[in-house]
Amino acid sequence: MQNTQFKNLSLTKDMLENLKRLGYANMTPIQEQSLPLSLNGEDIIAQAQTGSGKTVAFSLVLLNKLRIEKFRIQSIVLAPTRELANQIAGEMKKLAKFAHNIKITTLCGGVPYKPQVHSLSHQAHIIIGTPGRILKHLQEDTFDPADINTLVLDEADRMLDMGFNEDINKIIDFLPKERQTLLFSATYPSNIQTLSKNIMNNPAQIQIESTHQKDSIEELFYESEISSKKNTICNLLTTYKPQSTIIFCNTKIACDELAEDLEDDGIETLVLHSDLEQRDRSETIILFANKSYPVLIATDVASRGLDIDDIDLVINYSLPFDAEVYTHRIGRTARAGKKGRAVSLIDSSDLENFGDMNEENNFKLLQATTLSEDRTYKATSPFKTLFINSGKKNKMRAGDILGALTAGIGLQKDDIGKIDILEFASYVAVKVNVAKKAHDELQNSRIKGKYFKIYMM
């Protein structure tokens, strides 16, 4: 294992110590194969699934070559969705804690434009964002790209699928020709090849087999007609008792109807699809990621770029029409070296699709009648979330909230889970058994010398 350790890379002592503090010791395959090349300044095309460790792989490159004293934008990361851009930024900020004053800014659509312009007027080191919004800033000259030495395209295949090809090429026209380009993609279709030829310089090609090996995900298929699928899902939850479950539906209508049906059975659910406003989508992801709700029902808007660990069970309400979509869906479980389970419900309309899948596999079609029907079990979550009507714009920090809950009202640190601070709002997960105490006392307490509205979610 010696050659897989971060300490063998040409990273500074401070960076290595920070990696150790974050719990990073050995590299994942994508990190092991890409970092020696990319740290040496080479362009790379890396084919790897979400959850393989690629964010660390490219973040270390950007941070390692960053000249912190030069307060200019030196790197751009393009991502297909705001959710993924925010997740990348969160991870990179942790990795950047080896030094002070590294400014990482997100530029995404779905949020006000003018505050971004104001933020850029104070400069930044690294920009992470969606192609459309970054192109708008470049076209309106809100930042100078002259010092950019590295471009990262994350989930490049997804960006092209979403129609960002033209925007990406226009962004490239603004950037210096002498730069390093790192492209990460789960698949390598012909349009990726065409894009890479236009924007890269003799790139090294790296292909990592799916990190979701057959022995890490148990794939099960149960025969269940549409009229009985809700009951089958309840029995799956009773049988496997997952703490965190994602159910994928092919349509928004199916998501909403299934959520109503499960809630009628007393199962708390969240729904994620494109009809939601961006703020509601962000809130939904936070509530699920911090384990305040046991079940998330989603369309494929959530099947890529959603970086949530510890998903015990993925359920396909219906099989997707595309094998790659199936792979991305079940890849939400068995992350970070853990095992997981993926269950697909097969009705008569899915049989042909199931048969196609079985040309290369030997899946058995199981009977849903073998599942437990014990209704004494209810899917629950260990945390509740408190909403605080204050965020980054009010200079709110995680330490302020943690102090108010511990020193202020006497909670133990173990009672407090994830703290997420957005521009104008904050969310803190607290254990269920102390949630009411935390809510009641916090709304009558000051945080940073002020009272804020507190809501239980």
C-alpha cells in the first residue's frame, strides 16, 4: 500500500498534514493514477464514476499550484449543476484549510446575479460554477480570466447531455491558451472525444473501472405491478431496515404520487425533481444528507452529482430506459468503500428492459411475497433539522451555532450533526431526543448577540 499514500506525492507538508486531519491516508484508484500526472502539469482525461474520489484528485492540483499571495482568479471548475458545484466547493474548502485566505467562489445559475458581481469585485482564487452563469460573467467582464492556469471540467458527459457544449467552447475562448485542462467524465462518448481534441494538449487518458463493484452492491429485482409497488416498498423498508433510502422514479408525477402514498403509511419522505425552486432543492438535499428524513424520492435530476454518503438502499420504482442511468442510480449506495443494496421493482412494462439487462447478467426475478410485512417497524431518522433565519451574509458561522447549542443551552457535541450555512439561512441537525429542547431554547436565546427566527423542519 506504500505507493498509494498521499505522502509520496509532491505536496507541501502543510497540505499533507491537513489531508491527515481530514482522514485521507491512502489514495483511491483515480487519485493514484491521475495525481502524479496532473501534479506534473499534464492534461488528463479521466473516466471515473461519481464517488470515486475525483474531487480530491483535481482539488489538490489546483491548491498545490495556487499562488495565494496573488489575489487573482487562477482556476475555474465547471460542473453541470448547482448542487454539484456547491458540493465541490465544500470539499475544496476543507482541503484548502492548510493555509489562510484562500478564497473559493461559486458562480451558479438559480441564484441572484448582482451579489455574485459584488463578490467578484473583491477577487477570488478559484471559481466553481455552472457553464451558463460563468459564461455570463465572462461576457459581462465581471472578472479577468488572464491569470487562469487551470480548467477543470467535472462530469463533462453530463454537461454535454444538458446542452452546454456551446457555452463550454465560448468559455474556452476567454481563457489563456497556455493552461492545464483536466476533464473528468463517467462515460467517454464521441462528443467528449471531439471536445477534448479542441481544448486539450496531448492529454493522458485514465480509465477507472466502476468503484461500485459487483461485490459491493447487492442488486435485487422483485416482480411487482404498479398497483402493488407502494406496498412492496413498505415491505422492503421493513425487511432491510435502511436508515437512508433513495427511491428513483422516471417521472415527476410518479415521485409526487408515491410520496403521498408513503406518507399515508406514516413514512416521512422528501421529493426532489426539476419542478422545485432552486432554494427548495438545496433545502431538500440538506435535510436528506443530514439524516433528518429517511426517504428521498427523486427523478434522475438527483442521480448524478449528488454527493451523499451512507445511503443504505436504492430503490428503482421502475427501471430506467438507459443502462448508464441505472449504473448512476445504484451508484448512490456503496460509496467510500462501504457495501450497499439496490432493489428494482419490475412490472410487466419493465420485462423487456429487464431481459436486455440480463443478456450480460444472471439476475433472478424474485417474488415480492417473500418480503416481510411486519408493520410494527417504521422508517425513522436520527436527527431533526433546525432552520435559522441567518446565513453567510449575516456573518453567521458554524462555530456560532455550535456555541449557542452547547455553551448556550447545554447540548452535548454528540447531539449535534451537520451544520450547513447558506447565503441567508442556516440549517443544523440535532438528535431527535433533544430537538424540541434545542428549538424551544434556541428561539429564546441570542446567537452572536441577536435573536433569530428558528423553525423545526
